[in-house]
Amino acid sequence: MELDADFWTARYTTGQTGWDIGAVSTPLKEYFDQLADKHLEVLIPGGGRSYEAEYLHKQGFTHVHVVDLSGEPFADLVQRCPEFPRGHLHVANFFNHAGRYDRIIEQTFFCALDPQLRPQYVQHTHELLAPGGKLVGVLFDDALFTDHPPYGGNAAEYRRLFSPTYGKLSLEPCYNSIPPRAGRELWLSAERTCSPLHLGRLGA
């Protein structure tokens, strides 16, 4: 299966977007609500209709970027949030994206990738993070599918994947998942470790 821009654009245009819950998910909303620094550089890969980006923008975060293979879902974001900076919407392959971020937000992007790309995902997220930056979000704790997205996994598998690259890794069952995903999500926090001198402004 070729999971390219045409594939994902077709999913949006035909309404095959079962991953889209129509709002920011509860685990991410509660995480965002305790972030104090509105100047954090934030990246949301595979952001789709970007409810997380919209929420952060409306809460006053000024450096939120979204990258997606398809530009189709960005039209929906712009309609909902016309003041969102157009220059922060990147129609591109995540693995070709460059930048330096304090937070990378994971929300159904990892499970949409061909599992063969998971090691590359771990490496590239790590490269994009500033020292002390974090990859945070939710991963499915469910086998799901093997021949098409969403692709699943479990905590032991994810630990083997992330631990060699990230100095600090936490994977815990989500206590605040939306009902259809209850008991099937893990909260991921993976930090690019650095010296204490770099940690002051990065917070939670």
C-alpha cells in the first residue's frame, strides 16, 4: 500500500477519516493546559485537520507548526481558524522537514506510518528537537491492523524502539482517553536529554 499524498488526500475527499474525532483529544488538551510558556516552538507532524494546532493558537501559543503530506485538511483548519499563520502550515513529507522544536506532538501520526518507518520516525523526531525538548502524545496500546493503517503496537515494543535514542522515556496508560479509546492508549513522553543549563525554559 502506497501511503503517499494521493492516498491521504483521497481519504479526506471521500470522508474516510475515522481517526478524526472533530476536536483536540482530552489527553492532549489537558497536557496543553498546563504548559506555561506560550513561546515554545511546537511541531505537529501528520496534523491533518489540526484541532491541536487550532487549540494551541487560540490559547496564545505563537510558534505552532503543522506538517502533513496532504494540503487538503489544511483548508478546514483555515476555515475554522482564519488567523492561523499560513507560513506555519507545511505541505511536505515529515521526514524531509527541518527545524528546531521544543515540543513535537504525537496524535495518530505514528500509527498511520508504515511500521518499517518507525525507526526513522524515532530518529527524525530526535533530530528535530532542541536539547531538552520532548516528543509527547498518545500511542495506541492495541494490535489494530497489520496490512493497512492504523498500525498498532504495545508498550514493550515501543520501549525497545524509543529507548536507544531518547535519554528519558515514559510510557504510561492514559487515564483520560476519550471513551472509544479508553484502555487502548499510552501517554508518551520522550525527552532529548541535555545538560541542566538548557532545561530552564522548557517546563513540563
